Amino acid sequence: MSQTRYTSTAILLHWLMAVMLVCLFGVGFYMHGLPLSPFKLKIYSWHKWAGVTVFLLVWLRLAWRFGHRPPALPSAMGAAMRAMAHAGHLALYLLMIAIPLSGWLMSSAKGIQTVYFACCRCPT
């Protein structure tokens, strides 16, 4: 039997990550222009914590997706549109992995360790 809608967990993860990603991009643009200060360093820490959270959530989301099939695309959708929809989803998932990784790499390249919520040290 084909599922007609996404599960509540998939919907929650989708919107949680959507809000987090929009906020992270906004904060990223905002903090970039700030002068060096304790406030800027605090914003950077919060930004990195949220980025690590997004990185972890995308893996949870992928695990959920592999265990719970999404609804089928509309039957009236052509093959080219189906391929583009799948390519778009793949690109978004790759970006949700690559962007947090690029932030971690930039931080590590500067010799600044990422400490997740002051308890877990990410490797540099």
C-alpha cells in the first residue's frame, strides 16, 4: 500500500531544519560584518552549535527517510520532472551535509576547535 503523506516525524524534521537553516544563513550574514568582540565570538559559537545540530539532524532525517518511504510523486508527472524532483532532493541533502562540513573545515583550518554545547569537542 502506498503512503499518501509524509509521517509526522518527517514533517517535524523538515520544518525544524528549514527554520534552522534560514536562521543560520541570516545569522551567518549578520555576524560576518561584526567587529571582533566577545559578542561576535558568542554569536560564532551559537552559529557553530546550530550548524552541528543541523549536521546531526540531516543524518537522523536520512535514516528516517530510508526506513519510511515518502509518498509517491503524482502519476501525471512526466519522467523528466520526476528526475528533476529526485535530483533536487539529492542536491538539497548534499548541501545540508556539505555546508556544515565546510563551516567545520574553515574553523578547523583557522585552528579554532568546535565544541558542541561546551561538552563535546569536534575533531580539528
